[in-house]
Amino acid sequence: MSQIRAVLFRSSANRLRFGLQEGLHVIVRGRLSVYEPRGEYQIVLDMIEPKGIGALQLAFEQLKERLAEEGLFDQDRKKAIPPFPRTIGVVTSLTGAAILDILAVLRRRWPIVHIVIAPVQVQGEGAGRQIAEALTALNGLGSVDIVIVGRGGGSLEDLWSFNEEIVIRAIAASHIPVVSAVGHEIDVTLADFVADLRAPTPSAAAEAVVPVLADIVERLSELRVRMEQVMLRHCASERRRVDAGLLGLKDVRFRLQEAAQQTDDLMDCLCKMTQRLLRVRREQVYEVQRNLSSLNPILVIKQGLVRIPHLSKRLEGRMCVTMEHHRHWVRATLAQLNSLSPLAVLGRGYSILQTVPAGQIVHRASDVETGQELEAQLVRGRLSCVVTRVLDDSPV
């Protein structure tokens, strides 16, 4: 089995619309060259096409499968279309027939709507990026209620901008509901799968996003007529009920007269009870006033002022007696202290000997030594003494 190697350089691979997979049958075109390090022939590929299917169709299926696995086409992520939009954004080309069809339908069905047009290229190099940027810009306005993205019909290659991944992800990221209106009814793009609503044509997209103002006005007129009829029937029913109630007005008058008489009687009873209650409360107030008079602080103060001179004299006499008693006690205590004072003993000719410098009192002769300095405390003055001889301290 013979084979020849094929080489696809990166620059050529980047231009492919589809991804190369193992087992894919392709038709290639290139030029023969020699790989000198191994001395082998090889084909340098310039063009690759899937066998039996177009390159764009294969790229379409591959991208569709990958985005579907991410959940971008799930039904639960699609947003509801507002029933009465005030501002509609349109992303399409200004030179195509789609913009004219969309504007004509919108102005005919819902002339009060405000339209914001984001002109873009809808095919060719860079068209996908322009569409994605326009969607992002309309989301940033904050006033757009719904966006229509589309163009007229064409081949798969003409419609390829609406199959580019950047456009699909921009539609999925939009927080505004997006309606896809690409080509004719038989044309299908990936934008149709990710959009919140797919319209077969641009005109159908315009019809799907706005109601007919004339129909709404007519419906409101019908509702107004029906409401008037309901109100008339209700008023007639209430009038009959009131007329039936008028027959009982005489009975009501008599019942009102009886109620008025009962009210008068009750008022008389209430007045009498009030007067009795007032008399009782008045007597209670008088009794309280008499009790308060006896507790008048001014009267109590006057009575206390009368007793103050008498109490002052009694206090003065009691204080004199107490002072005299304490005076005698102090004199007796002083006499007792004088009798016990060492100074009294000294006054009878005795003295107190103390060691120098310790100042200890000498009680016995054995407490001192010969030559020791002593100090004698007399009743008046002190003497400095020196021991020249210690005599026997046996008791006399």
C-alpha cells in the first residue's frame, strides 16, 4: 500500500470554514514538493473541501452541534416578547430591501413605536463583528424593548454572517429579546436557533413584534360600548331596587318618630342621673375640703411656732445642766490624772534616771555600770550624771 504525505500550513488552516476531523473524506488541491531532510515527496495543500458536502454546510453543522451542547439553543433560556413595545431596535443593512419592509410594516401596524436603526454590513468580511457590536450597543441604550436582526434572502455563503460564532454569542448574551429574520422561510441560520423568536422573513418579524393599532382601538371601542351597556343595566337594576324601597318610607317615618320619642325619654333619664351624680360628687368634694383644712400646712406651721419659745427654754436649761455635769466630771478626771502623773512624784523630791543615749529608765542599780552616763529628770530641769560606784541592789 503506497501513500504520500500532505502538509497544511497554519495560514491555510485558518481560512477553513470547518474543522478537520479524523475519518473525514476531503478533496484537496495543492502542489508537489520534496521534503529534503527525509528525501520524501509531499503535497503542500492550498484548498480542502469535504467530499460530498460543502465546506460551509459542514462548518454549519459542527458549530451548531458545539453550541447546542453549551445550551445556547435551549428553550427555557428564551425571553418573552413584550406585547406593546415602545422602542424597537433594527440591526440590518440600510441598502437592502429588509429595512424597507420592516419600516413599512411597523409604521402601518404600530405607528406610535420609536425605531432605532443600527446599520451594519450583512455579508462579507467583518460583517459578523459589526452585527455583534450593534447588538451590544442597543443593549447599552437601556430604552430598547426588542431587537430585530435580519436581512433578505441569499445563498448560504451570503447568509454566513448570521452563522458566525461571535453573532450567536452576542444574541445569547442580549438581555433584550431578539427576533431573527434572516432570508426567506426556507433559509435557516444559527441565529434562528439562538434567537428568542424566529421569523421566516423580515416583514413577518415586524408583524410578530407589534400589534395592529387600529385593531386595539377598535377593541377598546367595543369594550367601552359593552361597559356602557353593563353600567346602564346596573343603574336600571339599582333604580328598581330604590323604587321598591320607597314603598316602605311611611313605615320608616313612623319608626323614626318612635325612635325620636325614645331618644327624648332617654335624654331626660340621662339628665336626671347626671344631676344626682353631680350632687353626690359635690358632697364628696366638700368633705374632702374639710379634711384638707385640718391638714393645712400653714396652720400646722403656726402651731409649731407657738411651741418653739417653750422648747427653746427647755433646751437651754437642759444644756446648762448637762454642761455643769460634764464640767464636774472633767475636774475630777484632771485631779485623778494629776495624782497619777510622774510630775507629781517628781514634785515630792524624786527624780527619774535614764540611760544615755538609749533613754531607758533605770529601775535597779544592776541596770547600770561604773562610768556609764545617766540623765536625771527633776521636776524642773535635767541633770547629766556619771556613775562612779554601783552599790548592792538588795532590798533595804
